[in-house]
Amino acid sequence: MNTYVILRRSGWRSPQDLQEAAGRSKQVGDEEMSEDIRWIRSYVLEENGGSVGTVCIYQASSPEAIREHASRADLPVDEIIPVADTVIVRPDPEAASV
């Protein structure tokens, strides 16, 4: 599997909508597509007008698998970017409330 960044701009009206989407995403990934996709983490973005977006890190067999997962879980996909390498300077900070 390769690592990808998935950009989802203004995908949800509220953090609650995002929580529901996260549940669908995990279920589809774990139960229906576990051989093709793994959700690693997401960073939630404060967008204009109070909506939220995400930058998601996934491992997947292909960009097509990411699109299929998004379709099954009813998630937006604005852009899929392959990750060339990882540089870790510090561990991720503690989660902040949205």
C-alpha cells in the first residue's frame, strides 16, 4: 500500500456532521475494504462560514480505492496527493477541540 493525503475542503456543515462521516468511513474501511485502504489520521480544518474540512492521511492500494471508499462512505474528495516521504520533527500535538 502507498500513503496518500486526501484534501476534503468544506466537506461538512458542522463537527457533528464530520463525526457521522467518520463513523461511516471507519466502517467501510474496516468491514468492506480492509485489504485496500487504511485510515491513518485526519486533521480537521476550520473553513469559512463555520463549515469544517479535513486533511486525511490514508494508506491505500490506489487512488481509485480511495475514490471507491469515499463513494461508499458518502465522503467528498477534492484532491488525492501521493506522499513521497515522511519527515517527523516532533510528534503530533495533543488534539484540539473543534
